[in-house]
Amino acid sequence: MEQQPLLTEREAAKLLRISVQLLRKWRAQGTGPDHIKLGKCVRYSVADIELCVVSSRSSTIGLRVRQHCDSVR
């Protein structure tokens, strides 16, 4: 199994099409995709981001990724 590179905050926010500030808010609230803390650096795995998105799907058109991905955890 090949390990995917970890994403920075900026890369993760870009992938989710949200602001870095919103990603930081979710992290402070303990919601959003799981993250990895390496010293002062915060990283995200693509797999965790995808899991968060899948768990946040809604039939309502126009919804952005919900803050609460916790239902999967």
C-alpha cells in the first residue's frame, strides 16, 4: 500500500474549496477532517479529507462541507 503525501492547511483548504480560516475554526472546534500535528505543523491526509466529505453528503443542493464529520469517527 503506497502512502500518500500529507497536505498542508492551504492544500487541504484548496481541496475542500474552503478558506484556511474555516479549516482552522473546524479544527479548534474539534470538527472537520482529522488532522496530524507534527510539532507546530498541521497536516491532513487525503483519505481523511475524503472520508469527511463522504460523511457530510447531503441531498440538498448547494451545501458546502458540513463542519461535523464526527459521525464517522
